[in-house]
Amino acid sequence: MVPDDETGTGPEPGDGEADAARATGASGARGSGADGGNLLTAKQAPAPSRHRVGPRQFLHEVNVEMRKVAWPTRAETVNYSTVVLVTLVLLTAMIFGLDIAFQHAANFLFNP
């Protein structure tokens, strides 16, 4: 395994040593456990660069990221839309019914 500070990618999944470190909350640096767990703090990830890219580079990066999106199929979209519309109709009917019920209750109480 390559040390974390050389690649900046962190431990690889399935690495027994890294899994043990994650489970105990320990960083890659180990201290002596007998004297109270003298562990060094983990290095913080470097801050993202603050420079701005041009519009052309930005649009290119957006296009690259959009290709990675798992778009729903037409059937999934129709299914999700149907669920949303049915839920909308049911909740609208429920709120309408409660509004009418409260209106009748208020009229009964305040108009003898």
C-alpha cells in the first residue's frame, strides 16, 4: 500500500490495516497504546484551489460531470411522476376536507 501522504487518495478499501484504523478512529500514525493511546492527529486534506476557471473550461467540466450522472429511464420517470401526482391529489383532497370540516365546526361554534 502507498502511504496516504504520497498520493492524497487515502487508504484503499479492503485494506485490513486501514479498516482497523477507521474502526478505531486512529490515523495512519500509531503511538504506544500502553501509555494512554498517544496517537498523532490526522493530516487535514488540503483546501481546494481558489482560482477561477474560464467559461469554456467550466462548461467542459459540467459536460464531463453530466456524463457521469445515472439518468432515470423513461419508465422510471413516468413511475415517479405518477407517484408524485397521486400523492399531490390525495393530500390536496385531505386538506380540502379538513378545511371544510373546520369551517363547519367554526360556524357551529360561533353562529348559534
